[in-house]
Amino acid sequence: MNYRKKIRKVNKIKIFVVAITLISTLFILVGCKSNSEEERDPIINNYTSAVIEKNNNIYIFDEHEEYLEGVGDLHRLKELSALSNDWSNIAFKYLDEKDKINIYSMKDEEYKVLQINDIGENQISNISWMNNKLVVHLYIDPITTKYLIYDADTLELLNSCEGILIDVLNEGNTLVYGKASNGVTNIYFNDSQIISLEDSGEVLLKGKVSPKKDEIAFITFSFDKKKLTQCEYLYRGKIENGKIKDVFKTVKPYEINGDMVYEGDELVIYSQEGNYLVEDEEFIEEENEEMKKKLNENSMKLKNMLKNTFESESINENLSWNEIGVFNITWFTR
């Protein structure tokens, strides 16, 4: 395993989100129950806008506007903002509402409220999007997360599972997920097992299925109790006749961590430190100076806008997002 830099013209990058997160969560897996082609991700050439969380409120930054656009009722505290894959909707939750998710359409400037039924004593721990389907994460216990898959337009519950969700396919009818049995991690398409990992105690972290549904990639974590060593691995395999074949496994550097995205047949990891093309055992850093320049320019614009908006706070462009109190920032093109 190694990684190097490669200058590559990236004028057709497909990004779900480039989100700066301060906390990464590790789950051990349990069980799942099941209830066309996926839309291709939009093309991004530069970053013109961002969704941010600050002071438990949500704001939209646009390079062409002079002010931040507030989302929802600014007098109520919010959390868990998530931008849809096509950058059209923002989902979020009010802190004082246990079982409701709000969806804001940036195009129509309208809101929908999704009622989560039969939530019981469980808590909504996160919100995400997969192939433009809304995914609500329910905390069951320290080792169990339940995922509810919704159609954001109709608010219909499409599917559900418990474990680690890798991908949502076929308009929500097929879930790709992992669960552990006797310390061994298995990966499933709905109820059909497609692979079982050889090493006991190896835990699934995340993954992605290619747009053609002919390849899967996923990342695992392993801790050797005898040697007291830990490692992350990246797997890639061909999907044929409901099974994974020709599996390739390599060590993944810890410093490369982010969203896994397929650009056609190429696998790219979008890290907050940079984008890395995966080729066999190599992780090749893609350099795009134009995009970096645009991001830096709009980062300065956003920080100055925050300084003017929150005048009582000591904000300057040299501070990090964490020091400014900005969390869960997602850059996109509007």
C-alpha cells in the first residue's frame, strides 16, 4: 500500500458531499429486515455554496449573496443537517422534536415534515442521504443502529435495516448492509449474503456500490488483541450472480478518510485533506488547483460573512471552522 500525488484534470467530478466532520462513529453490526438504475450524481466544477451549522442553527452560504440564508425557525435549536445528493433538499431536526424530520426544498423554498412513527424510546442519532433517498438513523443501543429509508417526495417508508448500511439501490427496494454473527462480519443484499469476511473481529465501517451495480468497495477496521495493533482495510470485488468475486484487499492509510464515490469505474475517496483515486494498492492524490483556489476564496468570503453576522463573536479568517464554531459544513454547487 502506498499513495502519491497525480495531476489529473478533474472537470467531471461527481461528489455526494464534501463534509467536514469532527466525530467519526464506529458500530458493530447486528441484523436487517427488508420491506432501475440509480440517479447519477451531479457534476461539480467548483464550490459556490455551503450548508453550515452554527450555534445550533442552519445557514446557507452563496457566493453571490451578501447575507447568510437561515433555514427553518431561527428561534428554535436544530441539529443533524444533511444535504441531498442532488443538492436540492436539506433535511434537519429540531432539538425539541423527538420524532420529526424537516425537509427544506431550496428550489421551492418550501418545507415538509416527516413524522417517524413507532419510535418508542429510541433516538434519532443521524440523518443522511443515499441515492437521493432519505436515511434516518435510530439509536437502539451502543452496538445497534436502525436505518429507516424514506422517499423524500412522498414521505413513504420504503425499507429498514439494522447494522451498517452500505448503499440503497433500486429506488430503496434493495439495501446493501453488513452485520456480525459470532464475531464475523457478513455483507448482504437484503436477506441474501454476498460475502463473509475471513478475519474474526473485523468490523465494517462504510462502503459503496458502483453505478452499474457490478462492483462493491468497502472499508473495515481490525484490532489485533494479541499484538495490540489496529488497521483499516479497503476491499474491492466484482458482483456476479448475487456474490462478490475476485476480492482485492489492501491496507488503507489512516490519514485518508472520507466519502467513497465511484466516478464511472474509478473509485475515489473524498477526504477533507484531498481526493484520492484508488488504483490497486495505490492511493493517488488528485490535484485540482482551480477547485482548491475556488474553495479557499469562498471559505474567506464565508468567514467574513460570519464575522459581519455574528459581530459579538471574535471571528477572523485565520481561525479554523472548529474555532469559529462552524460544524458539519458541506460545500456544493448551486
